[in-house]
Amino acid sequence: MNKMSMRQDWRMFSVSPPLLRNPGMAKRLPNFYAKYLPKWDFFPAAFLKDGGTDLEKAIRLLNEQGTSLECIDDLSHMVANLFKHEYAEDPLFNTFITACGQVSKKLKQTILACLAPPKVSFKARFMNLHRLVEWADKLLKHVPQNQAEDAPMLAKLRASLDQLPECEPFIKRFLRDAKSMLACQKILKQEGVEPCNLRAMSEVD
């Protein structure tokens, strides 16, 4: 009878990021494993990869030499790529990113610095885009529209918003899609793929 593999049944190891960034890594990695795997007391069953292609090419070369390794896409990177495919060409996307940067500059080193946007790596921006959008949504809710007179602090906040209010259609669309996507991602990461979890994901709003 087959027994389901649990986390404690697996041994994890990582490929050095500098190695991954070097040109030609895909061709050198098989040689690396040919040299060092005999010294280990285990053989990898699968590799978890990000959105890049180098590691995938390396696994393909290893399999051509007789191994039977699996290449598994990291869930967070897959979701980020879905967001990138859907929103990278959105006319308001670049406006939104630029506005977030301008708001950050205007709020930092002021009494309103606590309202500045979260730091997000530009390279991995689609992995953390939901954090920026959620921040923007909450911030805009603190600034009522069409208010005749603002309190001094609210006036200062309103003056710092740059083009963020114009990005509200983008914010609403992204939150509409991201809410369900991220909820399903959380279920998969914490519980795995089980029939009961598939039902739970189908019920996500």
C-alpha cells in the first residue's frame, strides 16, 4: 500500500543563487551533480524552481543522461507570472508603480511616514504587487473624495497622493482577481492538493 509522503520524509537542499546567475549554468550543473552526488547519501527526486529557465534546462540535460528528475514550479512564482501576464500591459500599471514611488518620497521623513507604501523589490514586483495594491486601497479609503475642507493632516496626505487616485480602476480590478488567487495559493501551500482542499478552493469568492 502506498504511503503518502510527508514533509518529514524529505530532505531539502538548495542550489547557490550565484551559481544560478552565472552564464552557462544549465550546462555546468549536470557536471556539478555528477561530481558531488556520489558523495551524498541521497539522490534528489525533484527540483523546485522559480520562474527562470536555467534550472529547467539543467534538469532536462540531467535526464538526457539517464536520471529521472522532476522539475516543479514554485507556486508563488507561478501566481506572480499569472499576474504579470494579466497586468503588465495594463495602461494604469506603470502609472500605479510610479505613483507609489512618488507617494513614498513625499511621505518619508514626515509625520505621515507610517503611511508610506511597503518596500517591494522591483525585480520581484509581481510577487509582492498585492501588498502595494492593498496598501493603496487602504490609503485611498482614508482620503474622502470631494471634501470641501480638509483638516491640515488630511490635506497634507491628499497632497502626497500624486496620481494614485487615478489608479483606482486598476486597484479594484487587481484586488478582485488577487483575492481568490492568493486565497487558493494559501490553501495549497499550507494543506497541499487534497480533494477536500480542492473543494475549499472552488468555494473561494
